[in-house]
Amino acid sequence: MNRKGKVFYKQYFAGIIEETEKGYRFVYDEEYLNKEEKWPISKTLPISKHPYSSNTMFPFFDGLIPEGWLLDVAVDNWKLKANDRMGLLLACCKDCIGAVSILPLNANNHE
């Protein structure tokens, strides 16, 4: 199952993060890349038309996932495992502190 999330920088749709057979992939949206004013979602994921790939969850995205008691609440509420990083990212990172947020991308939510 390849789960995907829409990545927003402030209110702007910036790209897609997805779970792949080999790990994870992030790609900036073409419209976002063509904007006059655009910002990288992190220093470790600079603006690029080329996809980023990783065997593990990108550290920037992993850092958005709650820790400690908030992680326990998320795991209990959504019946997720603490090591299901993509599931936690999609479930918990809609309203993050900071400029980046993630919304699940599903069959009813295509961009």
C-alpha cells in the first residue's frame, strides 16, 4: 500500500510525500516550482524538480511527528504503531507548529 500525503508550505501546496516499496519519496509540485515566490520546506529538502528518495522517513518529516505523551495519545486514538511513521505523519501533522502541514491524499482527495 503506497500511502501519500499532500505537503503544504503555509497555505501553498508544495508537493507530495509518499511511501514506496523502497522507503519514502518527496517531490515538489510543478506549479509550486513555477511560483515566483517559493520556499523550501526545509534546508535538507531544497527546491528541486528532482524527487528526493530515502530508505527511512526523511528526518525533517519525522521531526513533525509527535513524541512522548502526545505520541502515546496518537497511537491510542488512531490505533497506529509508534514505528508506523507514515501513518503517524498522515494522522498527526495536519496542524503542525511551523509552516509545513501534511494532509492525507486518498481516492477522494486528488490534487
